[in-house]
Amino acid sequence: MTDINYFEDIELTVKQALNEDIKDGDLTASLIPESNQAHAKIVCREESVLCGRPWFDEVFRQVDESIKIHWLKEEGASIDADETLCEITGSARHILTAERTALNFLQTMMATATTTAAYMKYLHDTNTTLLDTRKTLPGLRLAQKYAVACGGATNHRIGLFDAILIKENHIMAAGGIENAVTTAKQDFPGVKVEVETENLDEVQQALQAGADIIMLDNFSLEMMQQAVEMVQNAAKLEVSGNVEIQHLAAIAKTGVDFISTGAITKHIRAIDLSMRFNMDIAE
């Protein structure tokens, strides 16, 4: 829905993550002689989608630029259980210091991409686009938006600053759908205006007001079909609210343009990754 520079805050995001883990220094890693070199590999324990390499790499870069990472799998690739994702060589002390923060980024972004890919399978051969939402982990908005794209879905707005979505409380505060849409069109010409609706009467109001996109919030399948027939392509239709993965195909068959769900960014389980570490190449 919008062009996104996913990497614009990667350096700061990683810096903050490292600071909360290391602060003045890694006490345990300091027990290891600084001259000791090591080799490690990251193994994925379950089927998943690889995502997050730039954040993983940035963690190691900020800890020690001399550490070498050799990726064996491409970003967005399907991963089988027990596959090795990458190999790492360099300072034993610094590899261990960076380990947890790097894995935190990777396991979270892989979880988002993997969940998204699972949802996308249900929309295969349909004309309905799967969208994400603003329901992302605080501080990881761009990272999770990137992961959604890796999983095959489409990004909705980045935040409150780049698109207009008039929801229930906005409608109430603005004095109704017509007032809200009219003001939006006047104040932000050229910006698409989306309106959240809770019933078919509100769909009609949003349509008459000139909304570009109408969100059908918690509509039944029958109501979705009625909305499609009512709108007749005069606006785009987006389904949202308690979207379950097993219902995606049925929703798509109603003819709606978009399905948005926060589940692909917030109902996720970290992918099981582990670092296998050895000193075989110690100097």
C-alpha cells in the first residue's frame, strides 16, 4: 500500500537492543581471552521462512566489525528442520556477546514471515490481498513490516502519519462519517481515505461520502457479500476483525479486495534457533 524504507532505523534499533543487553560490558564473555577465535553456526530446528538477515548482520557489525558471517540460505527461503542458516567466524568473546541479541531479531522476524506465509497459502489463486496492521511489537514496526513482505503479504500504512484510516472513535469525535471524510479530503488532497464500518448502513454512508477504501469490521460472510454487491467497485473493500486463518479462502470468495489481520505480527511464536559453538579454529 505504501513504499517503505525498511532499513532506515536498523542501526538505531540494533543499538538500543544491544544496549539493553550489554550496557557497560558482557561480564561472562570477559572471562574468555580476547585472542581466542571461534567458529559457530546457526541451526533452525523447525520448518520456517528465513527473515531478518540484515538485522542479524548489523548486531555482529556493531559488536565487532571483523566477525565474518557466511549465509547458506537466502532471505525469504523456505527452511527445513535442522538446516544450518549461516556460519560465523571471529572473536569467541564477541560472538558470544552478540549471540542472544542477534537471535532475538532473527527468531522474531522469522516467526512473522513464517506465520504470514502460512496465511498466504489460503489466498492462493484468489484476487484478495493480505495486509498487515499497526499491531506490531513496539520498536520493531519496520522490522515486522519487512518480515510480512518476506512472507508474501502486503504492507498497509506504516503508522498514523502516512495514511488516513477513520475508525469508530474518529467518526464519533468528528461528528459522523460524512464530516470525517469531507474534512479528510479537504485537508489532505491526494491521500486515500479509508473508513471503518460496523454495519451495512455505515458502508452506504462511507460510499456516499466518497471513501476510497471501506473497512468491513467483524462482518459475517453474508454481510461481506452484500457489501460487495452494494459498493459495485466504487470503492475498495477491506475485511478486518477476528480474521481466522481457516476462514481466509471463504472471505476471499466474497469478492473483497483486502483482508487485514494483526495476527501475522502479534500472534506469533518465536522460531526455534540455536547457535552451535566450537573452538576448532582457535589460534
